[in-house]
Amino acid sequence: MPLTMCRAGDEVTIVRIKGNEDVRHHLIDLGFVENEKVRVISRLANNMIVVVKETRVALDEKMANRIMVH
């Protein structure tokens, strides 16, 4: 399921990053890699704040939809 389906407080594991090569590399540079845990801190409108590798990252809905988790 995409990361956008998660609620605040959920902790999930990344299973795949979708998108073209540039987008995937950008997300990987931010720490979004397969088998990494992600915790959703908050959601506001179409934006999310998550913690990945002990760093808070803000994502818009378009980017969050590219991160597949379970």
C-alpha cells in the first residue's frame, strides 16, 4: 500500500519505491530505502511528516504515493 494510506502514529516498513530514476534517487538520498522503517508523525491536508533514519522529512501526497509500505 502507498505511504499515504498510513495514519499518524503508524510505523511501517518500505517495500518498494516507485517512479522514474530521478525521483527514486531523490527519495533514496532522503533515506527512503527498502526494508527501512518509517513512522508517520502527522498529516495535514495533502502533506505528511515522517521519521526515517531518525530524521523528520516532510512529503507531499505525490511523493508519499511513490513509497510502498507494509
